[in-house]
Amino acid sequence: MQLPETGFLRLPQVLELIPVSKTTWWQGIKDGRYPKGVKLGQRITAWRVEDIKALIEGANHG
């Protein structure tokens, strides 16, 4: 998946890049392993592209 320089990703897009289950993703946010999302609406959460890129790069260099 080609990521834009900036913007937001919804959970299905994030999970295409980070191969974990939804439950693992949400638990990782609570544990501080994954970045917190940004509320775009009452029931809409998205993640900054920059945060997801940093997470992927950290995993590749870790």
C-alpha cells in the first residue's frame, strides 16, 4: 500500500500495514505500544499517516 505524506488512515487500512488483530491493536494502544488515534467524529477514529510510518520504521529498525 502506497502511503501519502500526510493525512489519516482508518483502522482497516492500518491493519493492512500492521498485521495484528483488532483486539491486539486496541490493547497495544492501551499498553502504549501503538499510537493513539484521532477522533474525527463520535464513532470515527483515524491515525495520522506520520505516526503509522514511524511505527513501521521503528519495527523495521528494532
